Amino acid sequence: MAQKSRMGNLKAIIIVSSSLLLIIIFAFILKTGYSENSISRSAEETLPSPQQGSLGNETEIAVDKNYLLGKFDPAQEDDFIEVDSKYTKRLGQYLRKETYVAFIKMHEAAFQAGIQLTIVSATRNFDSQKSIWERKWSGQTHVEGKNLSKAIGDPVERAKIILKFSSMPGTSRHHWGTDVDLNALENDYFETELGKRAYTWLKENASVYGFCQTYTPKNSSRSSGYEEEKWHWSYIPLAKSFLSQYIQKVSYDDLKGFEGWETAKELRVIKNYVLSIDKGCH
């Protein structure tokens, strides 16, 4: 009898222990599932919502004058990352990591809405901008169907024509890794069915991800500067800080090293071009 009693007690202990183990395992599974759901909800809550927007959330990152002038190689900078071929028409494009993360979120949201956003041009340093500028200055690239080196003798007038859509080296927002040209480099594209849908979506949604069209049509609030560029979008949380530092650190004495640089001061390119952006991007 004593042996049977002991066997009965042992079975009871085993059953109770097994039940407790099952309860512990079940509780762990519930807890783990709840934690994952909590993390997922937390991540979603950190994304900007259409009601909140994010243009006003300026990120303060101190940079030196050479950075602001684009005198560096983005491929060698730890703060920059190469844009994946999924998002661009050509390899070798770089953006600041913060800009890139924000663009990917915007790209994915646009894709869900049936809109394709493709980066045509991202960071351009001083040398890249110099190449663009000097090809137009020398007549190698025609502007408005003209060889400007032959058609426009006055350097100030020649610079004005180039400045309709191209920045002088050392003055471009593309130096900062915050700006992207999307889908095309002609306003006419954004009058096509595809272009119009993309531009409408950007106007309605880009601010949610921190992006702003810097060069809108000229009006009373933006009477000077570049012509409208429907393709040019700037990541304002960073660009706002860089623009403020540009004003403080860069002078006309720094705008040298390219053909036609002498016209920069006469045309007051810092005031009339660098600072002449849409008021919603300030």
C-alpha cells in the first residue's frame, strides 16, 4: 500500500509539474507576441502622419564651410550612403543617410499609391556642379538652343541665362546631400499624365516625409532666383540648418574656382538665388 501511495504521489507531482510547465510556456508565448505587437505599434507611431507633417523638425548638425561649398567627395563621407539602383536611374548617386531614410519612406508610400518616384540626381559636389556650369558657360552644352559663349558676350548676362536652372558651383543645395531631382529635369514632363500624377502626389504628401519643393513659381514671396523646378525636392529638417549655416559662414570671396565666378557678387547670388526659395521651405 505504501508503495502504491508513493507511486500515486509521484504521478500527481508529474501531472502538476507538466501543467505548470505548459502554463509557463503559454504565458511566455503570449508575452512575446504582445511585445512584438507593441514594438510594431511603436514603430508605426514614430512615422510622421499626414496631420503632423515634419517640415518644422529641424535637425542641428554642424558642418564646416567646405561642406557647405560642396568641396568633398560624398563617396568618402561616413554620413553619406549610395542610393540603391531600385531608387535611381544611375549608379554612383549619394545622399546623406537621414535624407535617404526619409526618401525611402516617401518612395514606398508613393508606390502603394501607384506612383513611381525615381532619383535622377542626388548629391553633386563642387566639381560636379563646376562641370555642369562650365559646359554651359563654354557653349559645349547649349542653353535655350544657343551656344552661350558665342551668343552672349556679356558675362553677367550669360550667367543670368545659366542661372535660370543651374546653380553656380558653391551655391547649390545639391552639395548638402539633402536635395533630390525626381523623375525628370523638364517641367514639361510633369504636364504628362504620369508626371502630373506624380507631382500632384508630391504636393499633397511630400511634406509628411520632410520634403519641400524649393523652387516654386515666382510670385510676391519669391520674386528672384531660379525658375520653377517641379522635380527639385529638399529634405528640410537638415537643409534648413545647412542654409542657416551657409548664411553665417560663406561669403562671395569663397565663390571662386570656376569660369564666370566674377559675376557672383554682381548678381548677388547668395541673396537672389541661394536664399530665394519657397516660403514653405524656410
